[in-house]
Amino acid sequence: MLNFFRRKVGPPVPDLPVAFGTECGWLTIRSASVLEVALALRLRRTEAANWAGGLQRAYAGDMFVSPAVASWVLAISDHLPKAGRKGSPDRLSPLLVRLSRRFGEAQLFETHRMVEYHAWAKAQHGQIVRAFAYSGETGATLWNIGPQTPEEIALGFNFFDEASPEAASAGSWRRTDLSYPNEESVLAIARRWSVDTSFSGGPYSPDVGVVGVFRS
């Protein structure tokens, strides 16, 4: 009887890119193939999904692999592994290295303003060339690998380094002229490095991607 009333769901309707970026993480991979990226990420229980449905699933813990956007495929999830910290292994670097070996370049962006965790990284041909992550909750820079890229310099990224001699001075944390990473920092560097996730440009064509379960 239950099967009789169960609604049959057809294939997802292709749609245009949907803006995202707050309270989540995403990988940006240099590829034009959704299926190749999904296979490389070893997603399980995959199915086709459009932008609207895929992002809904991504914010619920699954991973949405988007249609290609200007030669980049985005893999979005609010459950990406975090940069390593004391007592916690770094599972992001091996993932980026592996993807960049296969596709040439892989980038990571993540921002969670509730806990002020913000990160971005870039790997090329199997090597991390730049990685930065900051936890406002603990006041600690978790990642700072490689020199700043020209895009970071152009954006004026000059964040306070809690490990610097300046930070040891009394009252340094109460200063109002200090700069810290935030959500806009992540969205801005994503725009400069690869894809603007507001999708305010274009033109874009309706398409579908893949959604599935990701385990790092």
C-alpha cells in the first residue's frame, strides 16, 4: 500500500547556478567533468541533482558536485575536513594534494562566521602552494603555508599574527586597528582565484550536477 502512494520522482530539472558561500566549505577543481570529479572524491550513493537541490543537500552534510563553471567544478559541503590543529590531524592537505595531482589544480575555501573559522588554500600538481586558516574562536592561525599570492596582496590581506613579537605586548588584543580574516575575505579570494560564488556575472546555462555522501 505504501508503494502505491509513493510519488515517483523524475530526473532533476536543470537550473542556473545558485549563489552560496556562507557557513560552508567548497573545493574548486580545474576540470570540465562532473563525473570525473565525483569519482575522484569517492562519493557514495550518488544521484543527479540541480543547483537548488544539490546545495540543499550540501548544507545538510552531503556533497554537491556542480556543473562546470568556466572550466572549474565546485564540490560543496558543510562537512569538509578542517585544517589541522593541536591534537587534530590535517586531513585537508592530503585531499588537496591528491586532487591537484589528478586535475592540475585544486582549491579550498571555507567560512563559518558563527565560530569565525575561515580558510583558503591552493594546491598545484601535487603540492600545496598556499594555505591559510584562522580560528577566531581560539584566536589561532591554524595554517599559514607558502607566501601570499598576488591576489591576496592586491586585496590588502594583512592580518594580525598572534605568533609575532608584536602580539606579546600587553593589551595587543584590545587594539582596534588590527585586521582579522572574515567571511568576506574568503569570498573575495575565491572570486580572485577562480569562481565568484555570487554568480553575478555570466552568462550561465542551466545544467545538473551530482550529489552524494562524502567521507574524507
